[in-house]
Amino acid sequence: MFKAIFTNISNTVRGSSRFTEGSPMELLHDVKTPVDKATFGMGCFWGIDSLYGGKVGVIRTKVGYGGGKMENPTYYNIGDHTEITQVDFDPKTITYEDLLKEFWKNHDPTHKMKTQYCSLILYHSPEQKTLAEKTRDEYKETHKREVSTRIEPFDKFYDAEGYHQKYRLQQHTDLLKALGFKKDDEKLKSSHVAARVNAYLVGMTPVKQFEEEAPKLGFNKETTEYIREYVVKYQGRGMVC
């Protein structure tokens, strides 16, 4: 299933030479604000990365592996780990409970998947554990099928390989370069702009939000027009891998 969805999307997102004469940009890569962390597994991590990267109050995201015991998992040797996304968020702007609402809304936790793609919440504090269990119980009240979501303490996050980070953005090769990134760039894991653009390109934010954020993020006219086309094109499609 994931391979088929990926193929359909990847065939539509190639780079454009329209950036060759674009005006310089001062991009908002680093946001200096205290953050809390949240960690979720809900299927293929490319989709989760885009889902949370576009939320107001989310500062940065990265994808990786966790929840298992094997040391140093990789995509092709994932062992007992799950594909997960780590979300750094400003709790004054978006709450952990807000993030949990997106978690329950955007995948089917009653559908049993293999460990790599299972439904997983790794909590970072007793408060997060309490909220995770509370919202799980609320979900159970409105669904007859058994909820398979694991709720466990966060232990260790293993970064996924470079080509998985901000996967949607990396498919737009000229845009990637225009934003100052290289292929598989380490900065993709820490950049606020990268998190946002990775969401914009698959329609995971409302058009109004994009138009409000674009000037603050430092996009020039060419970049704004290019990204806006994708925000409009994929608006309302929902999370996909």
C-alpha cells in the first residue's frame, strides 16, 4: 500500500528551474523558543512528518526509529522498532492534547499493523502519559473495535537516514537548493522552514495559514508562488505516505 501511494505522489513532484533568478531570501531556519517534545508512530513516517510539520506551534520535526530494544536500527534492518516522528513544539501555542487530537484523527488505531508501522505513543513525562491514556479511553468509547495503540515511555530516538528527512521537500530538487539545502542535509532535521515547506507541498496546511506564514518565513516571490501551487493543489487530501 505504501509503495503504491509513494509512486503516485513522487511522479508529480520534480524540481523547477524557475528559481534560478530568484531574489535572495533570509529564511527562518532557527526559532529560539523553549519547546516540549512529543513522539508518535502512526504508519509511514513521511506522512506524520508532513502532518505535524504544518501545525501552528510546531517548531521542528524529524523522523526515525524507536520503541524497540535492538541497537542502531536502520530502514533495511529495523528489527523490533517502529517508524516514529519526533515533534518539537511550543506548549504556549499548541498543547500536547492538541497533538494527540491529530494523532487519533489521522490514522486508524484499530487496524493492526506490523511493528514497523504500528500505532505508538512514546510519552516524555507523566503528564503526557496521563493525557495519552485519557484520549485513548475517549477514543475507545466511540469505537467498537479494539484499539491496538501502544503507550510506552520514551527511551531512545534513532535518526532515520538522510533521504527520509523532509521527504516531500527533497523531491523538489530545485526548491531544496533554493532554500539552501543539499540532498540528505542534516539541517533538514532542525530547520523550521523545512518542517513547514514539507507540509505545504502536500497540502497539510490551509491556504490562509500559508499566506500568513510565507512572509514571516522569508520566502521571495518566486518561492511563494511555487509552494502556493502545491498548497492549493493538494488542499484537503489528508495525510498520505
